[in-house]
Amino acid sequence: MTPEEFRKAGHALIDWIADYREDIPNQPVRAQVQPGEVRRSFPVEAPQTADSFAKLLTDLETRVVPGITQVQHPMHYGWFPSNASLSSVLGDIASSGLGTLGISWESCPALTEVEEVVCDWMRQLTGLSDQWKGTIHDTASTACVTAMILAREKASDLSKNSTGLQAVAVPLVVYSTSQAHSSIAKAVQLAGFGQDNLRYIDEDPYTRAMLPEALADAIRNDLAHGRIPAAIVCSVGATGTTAMDPVAEIAAIANEHNIWLHVDAAMAGSAMLLPEARHLWEGVEAADSLAWNPHKWMGTILDTALFYVCDTAHLERVMSTNPAYLQSSADGEVTQYRDWGIPLGRRFRALKLWFHLHLDGIDAIQARLRRDLANAQWFQKQVEAAQHWQVLAPVLLQTICIVHIPQDADGQPLTGEALDAHTLDWVGRINESGQAFLSPSVLDGRWMVRVSIGVEGTTREHVQKVWELLQASV
Amino acid sequence: MTPEEFRKAGHALIDWIADYREDIPNQPVRAQVQPGEVRRSFPVEAPQTADSFAKLLTDLETRVVPGITQVQHPMHYGWFPSNASLSSVLGDIASSGLGTLGISWESCPALTEVEEVVCDWMRQLTGLSDQWKGTIHDTASTACVTAMILAREKASDLSKNSTGLQAVAVPLVVYSTSQAHSSIAKAVQLAGFGQDNLRYIDEDPYTRAMLPEALADAIRNDLAHGRIPAAIVCSVGATGTTAMDPVAEIAAIANEHNIWLHVDAAMAGSAMLLPEARHLWEGVEAADSLAWNPHKWMGTILDTALFYVCDTAHLERVMSTNPAYLQSSADGEVTQYRDWGIPLGRRFRALKLWFHLHLDGIDAIQARLRRDLANAQWFQKQVEAAQHWQVLAPVLLQTICIVHIPQDADGQPLTGEALDAHTLDWVGRINESGQAFLSPSVLDGRWMVRVSIGVEGTTREHVQKVWELLQASV
């Protein structure tokens, strides 16, 4: 395709996207397709010859769009917000259009250095000290795998350079809680520790925060049995209820025993753009690594996960490769991001953050986050004031965990499996209707419903609307 | 940013990109900036308030563009081709514009099912049987880490579910050659095997292909010492010289001992779009996993790495997570790509391949690959016919490894460090000039130069021009 053909098709595509985004509120929130329906709408065999852009746009419209769950819809309250602000989309378009290659500083100096600049901007904007150096990963999952490998290599004296984890004489242990995101257990397993060496530390029964004294006990017990505490993963805004582990107290224990402390703030990192929220990760300066996703609530489009460490020398010792074909005269003077993560080749992701910050401005982003926090407070009050409804966990950010408990035929509150069936029934009907989307989840062995506010387009009016919908559905 | 503001800025950006792409042949190939120059052109502090799109485009032009090494330049012969065809860029733009979230089938059924469709199209187009199921990873590096973890878990009976690699009684061993990409050793280390358990098997001194009898010997020796052969990584188009390990013979050995065989065809996978090239990976059907990068020679923009396995049940056992908040009624009927790799969240990458295939057509892509192979043959002939020039390895694809050996003052051919200095001098001058870019690399302990043909815009005329430039530079 020539630049002129691209220009013509590109203009048509921009118009199509603008129209599409404008129309999202008129679409069902959850895709209404059945399993296999989208796949079957495509030819089984690959196209042999080229076809027109107009035909492609039609196919996009008719085959793909019906299969999209609209996470940008103002009535989307599922999982966590996954905003894809149009200002950051422009940065992504610029990145694609430039067609750069990041495999070394030399292969695109600007790609490396703009990433350094924006990671440092984000560090400042979240109140972190300049001991932290950042890079952009695809997701917090990948950042956590990296952190677990960094911890493993610290605890095993760089076993990767010799006989590996398999020759380490005593078990290495990782500590977290049952509230931690599923990617934490996955990272522990992928890094080779084994699930049996992941300890779920007791939590406070209401806040679901890790109990530091229980952590200290578990570490003492492992040490007494000759095991090596290697890593602690501290959740700041855990997925179920946005639980916040007490970072300062945990960091004190980690530092006492020289244990790698990884802070998973995938969700709550966005809140740290607000000075008034930073008490939620007080103590973070004493951690070893830290990840959060601007591609969630803040709204820089996927995939934009920030990963910060203090000890970049250790990071590079663990992740570096230096083949002859990637060496250049700039080596030693520049950052080689290939040595800061798993992939060699990287996209120019920094443009997404640069465009987002430049075009929206941090003032507006902060105002939106504060709007969402206020909406969550309002929603919490409504639920608490309503008969038969309960809020199940502290509302520390913008997610409210709720349950509706009606009375049975004997005038007793519904419990157990009957309550589960009721919950899954009403939330299922709402989700199927396409009017709104909420994530059912499990807390203390029972189904509940998460109302996660924070889509860019969600105003107080939409929050009122979903509350009315909930009340009408039970 | 509203859809209408996006529309306006988007049109300006499309025009900017079209102009930029048109102008690439007039730019220096290698960026002419010094370390830190791009970084210092940015403010130290993050922008507080929003600024205009016009200002941003100016900054992009003046601060970023000078820091880009132009891998889309027709005189770029460095590393491997990293084509970013404009048809696939449109797919990337559509992906960004849609703003979808891939964390489960339910979160975007189309994202999952179009990925299934295009991975199957690519399977057919490379002549693979339908035992292979594919997914899109960011890079072949990540695919290799995944493959090494799959191998580790197969050889250790899913040790991740219990006490981990650290409790496996006997060492697990991986086999490859010194020609394998740097990401292979990195993957072996990250997966916890340890560098001492990676065996570099002897290669043919000219073709640099793994010697199967040497592999069989090494395996026998490890077995005799009570070690467990866990994985073999077979390179199809290794980075230095595009060496091709004999897949069929290696697969026979792997299957005899039930060893996981991963085929790294990151570069040569594109060639498999040509039926006449498929003899180069004959035997691939007997492998366990396979990765290649459409984002290289084929030209679907980064990040588009295909990863195929046969045993998806094993893949899912190793990589799966199933937290309550991601469960839905479609579970069991649909593919959950989060269980096929490391990250949970994924972009709608399949659109890049769909747009590329639809808008360019496989006929035109094949014609371009054949053009490049013919150009490489032509270039090889020129070098072989010229005095003092040598071709150092078989030209199996589109990369030619060359050296220029002048005579010293005594009429003897230059050798050793003097030859290295000469090589690095002439290639350094070319690269610094910005007229062309070539990758110096090391072969048998001596510097040589790789001429890797295959940029979308590189015609015979450009190849003639670089050959003239080379001759004039020595």
C-alpha cells in the first residue's frame, strides 16, 4: 500500500472510528453474539488476492462490531475500567504510523528516550522519589512475572547464570494474600517457585488487607524450617474488593529479612495521580518493584503497564542479553530497554502516554478521577440506605461490592446457595439485556456483584441509572 | 477528547503520517542524534494542562523524528527487515480506535474469534497441518519463554502445581546451538533451567546447522548421568547467518526421547508463505511448538508474533488462571487466550493480520518475498565475483554475510584484529553517513557484515546502490 492509498483509506477509517465512538452509548454493553458466531462469519480460507478498503470497513461493521463488549460504554461497570481515551489513541496511531523498531537504543533512540521521559513524568505525577526508574510493559501480569524472576535471582544469588533454580538447595517462598490478582499465582508458578511455596497470608475479615503480624509469623516459621523467604507481593487495590495491603508495615518486615517486595498497584496506581489518595500506598518507597496500569482507570489505551524498580543494576543482570549484532558505539551511555523485560522487540508505546498527558492534561485527568470517586461514594450511600441491599467491603476507590438479600417465604433473609442463585439471576438478566454490565464475583465463598465505576463517559446520571436498574431487577 | 475533536486531529495525523512515510527515502537511515539528545529536548516535568494538537505534531516532527532510525528506509539492510506495511498499520489503527479489552472471551468475543480465524489462515498459508493451533504473542522472545516453561512443566510433571522446579530432583537440560537467537539463552535462564543446563550442540562449520549426531551424543551423555533432556530449540533462519537446523532429523531424536521441540522460525517463517521454501523446515510437523514473526519480513507491523502448539490441553494446564471475576456462561465452549500466554489483558492484534492480508493480498506479499530472494541471489553473485570480497555463509534466504579482505603492505591478506578494525571502519563509516545501514556481527570470532535485504521499498536499484556504496567505502 502506498502512502497515498494509506492517506485515502486512513481518512475513511478516522471518520469510521469517530462515528463508532459517538455511537457506543446506543450499542448493547455486552456483546450479544453466541460462541462461534463471529468466527463462522469469516471465510475458512485466507484471502488470496487483495480486496477494497470499503469492503473491509463493511466487514468490520457487520462481522466484528456485534462481537464487541463495549467497555467504553458509560453503562459498563464490569471488571475494572479499561478506558481508551481518544487522545492516547492518537498516540498509538502515531506509533503505528512511524513504523519504528525498538531492539536497541541505536534502532530508535527516540523510542528509548521518550520512554525514559514519560516514565519519569509518571513517577513525578504519582509522587514517587527519583530512586525509581520505569519502563512500559504490556500488562501488570508480565511485570509481575519479571518481578518474581528478579526476586528468585536475588534470593538464589543469580542461579540463572549457573545451574538454575533446580539446583537451589532450600525452597524459596513467596507471600501474598487470597485477594491478590490471579496473575500473582500465575507469575509465582511460571517463575518456577511452585504453588506450594506461595503462602496466602491471613487478611482482615472486613478490609481484606494482609495482616502484617501473620506475615511475620509465616516468615519466622519458614526460616525455622530452613526455607528462604524470597518475595512478598503486596496488593494496592486488589481485584475483588480493591483491598489495600498495609505497604509500610509489610515493607518493614520485608526489609528486615531482605525479601524482595513487589507492589501490585495495577488498579490503584491511577488513584496515586491524586495527592489525597497517596496515603493508600504509604511506605511504597521501601519496596523493590512496583507496577500499575495507566490502561485501566487513567485511560491510556492498552497496552500501557508501568513497571518501576530501584535497583536497575540487578534488573539488567537478570534480564540482559548482548549479542554481537545488537552492539553499538552508544553502549554503556544509553538505556537498553531489552534488558528491562522479556521481549526483545518493542513498540513506541511511550507516545500513548505523551499524547494522553499533552492533549488531555493532568488537571482534566485528575478531575475525572475525583468525579468517579464522588460517584462511588454517592452509590455506596444509596445502597446502604436501601432495604435488603448491603455493601460488603470498604469503598476505598471506585468499586462497590454489593449483594441483595431478599426474604424467603418464611420472612427469613435468603442465605447459602439460594442467595447465590438469586444474585446470579438478577446480575445475569442485567448483563444479558445489554443495558448495563456488572461483574459477579465471589467473596467469602458467596457470589456478590462488583459495581466498578470509572468509564470516561460515565457521569452521575449513568450511575443513578444503573442504581435504578439494579433495584428494578431484583 | 470527544469523537469530534478526535476526528479533526485524526485527519491531520493521517496526513502527517502519509507525508512522513513518503519522505522516508530522503531521511538518513540511522538516526543522527547523540545519546541523551532526544531526552534533553523534552521538559523535565510533566505537562500540567492540555495543549494543542498542532503543538504536539510540531514536537513530534522536531524532537522525535530526528531520533528515529529509519527501518522502513529502502537503504536499510540492518538486523532483519522490520516491515510495517501501511495496510497492517490501518488494522492497528482500527484496533486502537475500537478500544476493546481482551481478558476473556466474554470481554470481547470478536477479539478472540478473529484471532482464531487469522491464526488459522496463517497456518494454511505456511503449509502447516490442522493439528496446529495458534495465538499472537508480542514477540518470538516471549513465545520462547512460554515454550521453555511448557517444556519444563512437561519434563517435571507439572511441578508448578506443587513444589516447583526447585524441588525437581535431577537436572533438566535444554539443547540448542551457538547460532540460536539471544532470546533462547534468555528464555532458558528466565524459565529457571540455568545457563549450565543449556548445551550448545556442534554445528556444521559452513552451514552452521546443528549436527544431529552431536545432539544424539549429548542427550545420551546426559541420560547416562541421570539428567533429564527437557527441550530442544531448533533455529530455522538463525539471526547471524540465517542458518537452518535440520528439523526432521532433530525431531526424530526429540520424539525418540519424548523431548519438547520448539522451532524458532522468527525470521524464516515469512519464507514459508512460499511453497518452494518449505523444504527448509521439513519435519516441522513433528515439533511441539513453533514461533515466527509476521512483523519481520512479511511486514505485519510490530507486535505480531505467531505462536503455535499442538497440545493445547498442556498449554492451558500450564498457563491457565480462572478467577471468579472472569468466569462466564460461555466457559468451556470458547477459547480463553489468557490461558495461552503470560499477559491477561490483550489488544485486538488480529486486525493487523486481517487488514494486511485483505488489503495487500497474499499474491502480492509472495511476489515481494520472491523479489527479495532474487535480489539476494544477485547480490551474492556480485560479491563472489569481486576481488577481495567473500560471502561467508550459504545464502538461504535474503541475508548475505560478507567480509572485505584487502592486502596489507606485504601483499598478504589482512587477518585477525587488523581485519576486524578494517571491517568495523568501513561499515561504521557507511552507517554514520546515513546513506545506508548494515549490521556488523561476529562469526567464528571475527567481525563481518550482514546485508539483510527485504524492506518493502527496497528494489533492485537500491541493492545495486548499496553494493556500489560498499565497494566505494573500502
